[in-house]
Amino acid sequence: YDQGAMRRTLKAFAKRFGLPVPDETNGADIQAMVNAGDWDGIATHCRADVELTVGLAKKLGHLREAA
């Protein structure tokens, strides 16, 4: 596999494949959010990452809608 490609972020891949990326939080922000007790913000970010992952899987043909 291309190790150079793996240095990209999930958001970068999503944008490259034309998926919207509404969450402005980055993984690097999580520690500060933990320190601040922003559990809702962390949950929102995690949900957004899962949605992006699912969107990419669908876009790449690895996941299809259930019939």
C-alpha cells in the first residue's frame, strides 16, 4: 500500500472524494477537549468521523445500502 497516502487525514480523503466535511474539530484537538471536559464535542467529532468513514466506504464501493 502507499504509505504516503496514509499520512493524509480522514477529512482530506473525504474532501478529495467530494464528501462534505462539516466538523471543524481535528483529532489533535481532542486532548484539549478532554482537559476541558467537552464530552459532547468529543462525541460529535467521533460521530462525524464515523459518518465520513461510512461515506468513503460507500463512495469507494466497499459498502452498499441494505436492500
